[in-house]
Amino acid sequence: MGPITTRAALTLAATALLWASPAHAELVNAANPATIKAIVESQGWPATIVAKEGDDPYIESSRNGLKFLVLFMNCEEGQKCKTLQYYMGFSDAKDMPLERFNQWNKEKRFARAYKDDAGDPVLEMDVDLDFAGIPRENVGETFNTWASLMDSFRDYVFEE
């Protein structure tokens, strides 16, 4: 092969590699609450960002009548947050015994249950979006997991 043909072959090979490479997924982190709000809304749930001076932001939302929060955590003065925490609780089930919480935590993954300072059953799930973040689809999947856990926890707390 002559020099022009070799160059052409190398250029075609490099172009073919670029076309064959998988597309890079959009990475999402917790630094921009509007991005997380859009993902919550893409699930078909309402979302309102609450940002008070001096506090870390959070999102208020609900699904099937269950209110929950998306808390932005590990922030620097209310900005540049690194992690999320999904949070919900019930103020009308204070009599749930500790053994039931222990059983839930023993049998379930991804979220933990406990009694808060007021004695209310609470469910929390942490999501680490530090560094470059994780693909948008994975963040959406954490909300699918959260939705399933919320439903299960409601049934568990109020089962007869």
C-alpha cells in the first residue's frame, strides 16, 4: 500500500471505531436540583424544589397519595450537593413495635426503616451521585426502586 492508501485506510478505521463506540450516557449528579426535579416529574410525579437561604435544598413530591421528600445532602453551603436521600414517614402509626422495624430492615434492601424522634415510622433511601454522577437512566431506576419500597412500607406499617 502506498502512503495515501495507508492514510485513507487508517482514517476509515478510526471513523468506523467512532461509529461503533456506544454513545456516552448523560451523567447526573446532585449539584443541580432542577435536573433531579425533571427526573421526578418524568416519573409522572409532581415535584417542587424548596430552597431556603442557609439550608440544603429538597424536593417535595408524592406518588399514589404517599408524600415524600428528596433531600439534597453533603452540600457546601446549600449548593454543590453530592448525594440524595429519599424520605417518607407516617405520623399516624406511632404504635409500630421496634421488632417490626428490625424485621423490615432484615428482609428489605436499599432502604432502612426506623422511628424518628416523634415516634413516627420513617423510610429512607440514600443515593450516591458523587464525582461525575451516574447515568440518568440509573437515577430514574432509583425512583422505581423507591416507589416499590414506599408501597411495600405503607402496606407493612398498616397491615393488620
